[in-house]
Amino acid sequence: MPNIYKVKFTHHTHHSYAMRQSYFVREGVEVYRHPEGYFVVLEFQGKMGKFRESFYINELMPIS
């Protein structure tokens, strides 16, 4: 069974500093882990389809 994690995504915008500090949590499925554990690649389901993004291990919140 694949590992599923929650990660915080920030709203990337050039507007106010306060808006850049907001975030939302998404769940992603691990599709790749660096052999030495430096980072993982998670796959997410978006409005336009699936997308992948890499994260450092300490940025992840495991789902039990």
C-alpha cells in the first residue's frame, strides 16, 4: 500500500505578505523516495488532472 502524506501548500501570489503566509493542506501519494532519503515525490489530484511535486521529509505529515 502506498504511503499517503499531508503537506502544506502556500498560495503563490505577488500580493500582500499576509496572503503569502496563508496555506492549505493537501493529501498526496508517494510515488518516489530518494534512495538516501533526501526527499520524496508526491502525486496529487488537481482540477486539471494529476500533478507531482517534491518535498523534504520534514515537510510531510504522515496519515496513519
